Amino acid sequence: MTEKLSEIERKLERIDAQLCEPATAANPALSAELAKTRKQLIPVVEKFREYKKTAEEVSQAKELLNETDPELRELAAAEFEEGKEKLAVLEQELKILLLPPDPFDDKNVIVEIRGGAGGEESALFASDLYRMYTMYAERKGFSAEIVNVNETELGGFKEISFILSGEGAYSRFKFEGGVHRVQRVPETEAGGRIHTSTVTVAVLPEADEVELELDPADIQIDTFRSSGAGGQKVNKTSSAIRVTHILTGMVVECQDERSQYKNKARALSVLRSRLLSQKKQSQADEIGQQRRSMVGTGDRSERIRTYNYSQGRVTDHRIGLTLYKLEQILNGDLDELIDALITADTAEKLKAAGEE
């Protein structure tokens, strides 16, 4: 590990030197790429330098353990033990920093929410989840743009898809994919009985055009009038776009914007992201590297979380975490849940790395 970290430190030094060269300053693309790489290396190198400094302090304290002065020996022994404990912590932190990063973590994220079992109550909870995610996104400084929405008469969503933009958006939302279950007395139920409904969430990193190029011959684009719950929500111009990928039958609709051009661009972006996600999943399965994670990153059939209104609790079934703060979570206070999921995933990756 030390040899690998030393090479990373040397690489950072080479980048720093290259960034000072006039030729680099004259090449904005190269400067941006080097700056991006430098940003990734800095946390590792800073932690490694702290590790080396602590290791030197431990070595010095060890030498003083043989001193004749008992007071000095006692002081050295305390510093030695404290240093060893710190070294163990730093070593674990370095192992985490050396784990291969998720290449999608810094990307924007496309979230698709669909009502499942439960009819109108499911659609209403889909609306609640959309509100929860957008409130959390606002806290994190991400912007939200609706791609497509299919509303019900009572204000619920049969389905809604939206893009959350901002650095690290995917890293904060990637564990939200799966089946979300709600247990509550429905607004549509007068008898006061608790019902169980489900909503499905899909999470996709937004794909760049260079990552997946769409052949125009493989797609069919249709225009239609936007639909809604009625009244002013109905767009009377044919600006809505439906994109069909002929090879897979995958269909994406976008009708939130009045601009046909913007709707087309968004629909193609969502289609590209779905296809890239599907492609990478297939590749991983073929080469046998798809780890069956206890956390998971988007299996739509996997029940991941239950929101129980009568008990005021939220339970994430993947990591066995229950929090009695339902109202806060539905108001966008998701950090405790998401941080716990990231910690569990990191622990699993460390375990897998140790077994290799």
C-alpha cells in the first residue's frame, strides 16, 4: 500500500509541475483535465503525508522507550501508544480512499418515480417522494428539472421523471432505486384503516453524448400534445416528444417544456442514460463482476424501504436501519439515511478487497 501511495504522491507532484508550464496554460482542455485529476488525488496525498508524519513520530517515541529517565519513558510510552492508534485509523482511512471510485458519482442523476400497488394512494405517495427528493436536492445545492409527469385528479403522480444537476448528485441518490413501501391511512380512505402501497424508484446517472452515441436510424421521434390533470395544465401545442428506441422498444416521453426542441433534448438524454445503464449492467453480468450488494443500486423489484406513518418510522431493509423521524425525512432530511448506506457499501467493498 505504501508503494502505491508513494506513486500517487509523485503523480500529484508531476501534475503540479505540469500545471505551471506555459504550454499547459495555453491548453484549456488539458488544464481542466489536470485540475480534475489533481482534485481527486489531493485527499489521498494529504492523508498519506499525515500517515508518514505520524509514523515518524511513532518511531521517535519508540526510540525513547529505552531512556533511563522514568518520566521520559512514561511520556514516550504514552505517545507511542497514542501514535499506534492514530496510525491504525489513518491506515483504514487510506484503504477507503484507495478504493476504486464510482465513475458515475460526480454525474447528474435522472430519477424516475412510478406508482405501484395501491392505486390513487400509491400515486399520492409518489408525489410525496418527489417532494422529499427535491427538498433534499435543494439542501445539497442541486437543481431540479422535470422531464415528464403524469398526474392524477387528486394531485398524485402515476409517474414522474426529473433530472437533479450538481456535482456529486448521483453519489447521493444512487442507493434510492427500488421499491418504497408506505403504510398509512390513505387520504382516500374514510374508514381509518391502514393500507400498504408501493412506489418504484429508478435512479440513473445522466449519460454524456460521448459515452453513448445514438444512431438516428435506431430511434423514432413522435410529437403529441401534452396531457395533464386538466384545466390550465393541458398544453394545446404539439410540443411533447415521444422517443422510441427501435432496437429495444424502450420509450421515453418528455412534455414538461413548451419548447419542442428542449423536450427532444431531454428525452434523448434520458434514453441515452437508460441504454448506457443497461449496457453496463449486461457487461458486468457477462464477465461475472456484478457483486450482489447488501445495499444495492437500483433493482426495481427490491423492496428497500418502509415508511410507517402510524409509528412515525422509516426502515431501510438493506442495512436494518430504523429511524423514528418520518416527518423530518419526508421534508428532505435524508443525510443520516444516505450516509449510513454509503458507509455500509464502503465496508462491503473493503471486505471484498481484503478477500481478493
